[in-house]
Amino acid sequence: MVTNLPANAKHKWAEVVAARRPEDKIRLMREFLAICPKHKGTAKLIAHVKRRIAALEEEIEARRRARKTARDLFAVEKAGDVQIAVAGLTNVGKSSLLSALTNAKPDVSDVPYTTRLPIPGMLHYGGVDFQLVELPAIMKGSSEGRGNGLKIMNVIRTADGLILMVDLSKDPVEQWRVLTNELENVRVMVRRPKGYVEVERRHSGFISIGGGGRLVDCSEDDVRKLLLEYGLRSVFVKIVGEVTLDDVEDAIFGVSAYKPTVLLANKIDVPGAWKKLDALLKAVGNDVKVLPVSCRTGEGLENLGEELMRLLGLIRVYTKPPGRVKPDPKPVVLRRGATVGDVAKLIHRELYERFRYARVWGGRLKGVKVGLNYRVEDGYVVEIHSR
């Protein structure tokens, strides 16, 4: 990413971050572009800022249309426990997948670009509700706005995970390249990075750094100096894994976003599909899980729920009030590493604030008494006692 921007450019970007209205952000981003040096080292940054301007302009236009139509037809309200975007080129089987796994009734057609708006459906697996959102087709140029591409990318950025689909009756390697190129253009990563950074702006306070990660080429003082150069004085920097100073600067610009991704290779039942699957596996490598499936016959689809659980690191915790024998059949869904405190917060904030202790059942535990910071595992039963 960019280093050694002049001080006035860094301060201008701090104004962008502080701005709340999209109109103000657009104006300030244009002012930033006017003073940003134009050379090879800033090319990607400039392209990114231009895409953000275009996305904000679309947001303003969508809001204007929403006032007339009462709602933005491209907006998808999150439902269930997690939201998974379903993306691919045209006619790869996205609608067939939704029809096979959820209660949604999309139009399944051989006509290209049949899906024009996002279509949500709910996949129920092992007590977890996955909201699958079928997106209109990605195409070459989507990252530049072609075919509502910026809106499609925005849904992907806000989703918890991503299902990419390719068609084994065609050239799956070329499809994979198109999809990843368009996603990389808007800095959406499908391969898990060694680490990532989140810069959370606060209204007051100071620069604090946490998250349990490790800085590999700099010190915390270097991070603080960089943030101050951008005029950021009240922020929390969350570091996960191994990160560099460039990663921190990326986060200041809000550039990269990692989306846990599974690649569905559809139409495994057609002649020649297994040979094409071998070529696809070589192209993809070991960083992204590839599942061979057939939306027509259902082959392989039974593995998707478990793969999404693993990919997102989800665990299910069952709760029961004191005195009740059986727990609630609907689990609380959390990420691996969650604590009893996280369970309490999800149930009710007041339960967390008035917490006394909890009893936990699971594995070898038989109602053992624990505190807020006790780590829970998949399948545990938690009984919370409050003041």
C-alpha cells in the first residue's frame, strides 16, 4: 500500500474518516485525490478512492430512489445467525443452489442474467440459521461498476462469509480467475491472510493497541506515529495474527476485507467434470476449500453446512434458566473462542451487567461453576445466575 504520502494528504484523509455524510466524504475524497501524488506507488490507492467515490454516489442515488419507492430494492436486511453471499458468473447454478437448500423460490432459468436483485433464503443446519443471499452475476468490469457491480461488491463486503460458484461444464479455471480478479480489484480477499487490522475511531480518548496479534516489521510506537500523521488521535487498533505497518495503513484507508470463502464446483455430474475439477484444484491451491456438487442431483450439498460451520469458526451454546431441566432447543451461535460473558451479552445486556456466576455442562463438565471469562465450546449448556 501507500507510504510517504505528504502530510497534507494524510490530514485530508483524516477529514474523510471523520466525515459522516456521504456528500461530505465524496467532496473530501476528491480534495484528497487533487493533492495525492500520482506515481506507481499510489496507483492502487487512487483507484480504490475512485471506487469508493463511485460507491458513495450510488448510495446517494439509491437513497434518493428509496425515498420514491419506500425502499432500496438492492438492500438486504440481515436475518438468521450469519449471512452468506452467493456469487458467481451468470448461469453457474446460484438460483438452483438457493432452490435446493432454502425456502426461497428464485427463477431458475438458462437465460443469462435472470437474477437482477439479491434474493435471500434460509439454510437451517445443526441449529444454525444461515441466510444465503443469491447475488446478480459478477462479470468482467463488475469492480468498475458494470452491471450493478459496486452494489454486488458492497453486499459481499458486509456479509459474514462468501460462497463462490463455478460451472464444471465450462472452463472453471477461467471463471475462478474472473471472480478473484474482480474481487481483488475492490480489495476483497478470499484467502485467509496471516493477519489483519481494524482501526476503530472513537469520539474521545487516546490511541490504544490490542487484539493479541503481533507487529512483524515495526513497533507500537511506529503505529502510533503513523496514526498521528493521519490526524488520528482517538482510535483503537485491533491487531489479529501477524501484521505489518503497511497493513495498518491499509486499515486506515479501509481498503482490504477478508471474507471466509468456500468454492462450489457445480455440475460434478456432467461428463468430463472430474478432469476439470482437477485443473480447478491446482489453480485454487490449498487456501480455499473446493466442494464438488450438483445442484441438479443434490450430490455434495450435504457437506455445505458443516463446511460453513468450520470456515466461520461457529459454535453452538445452549442456554437454560436456573431451575429449568432442559435447555432451549435453539442455540446461541458464537465464534470459536467466545466466553460465558459473550453468551450473557447475546441474551441480554442486563444479564451481563448483573452477572453473578454460571454453571456449565459439556464434555466432562457437570454443572461446574464458572465466571464471565470462562471459554465455551460447541455443544455446551450454560445456566447464568444474576443478582
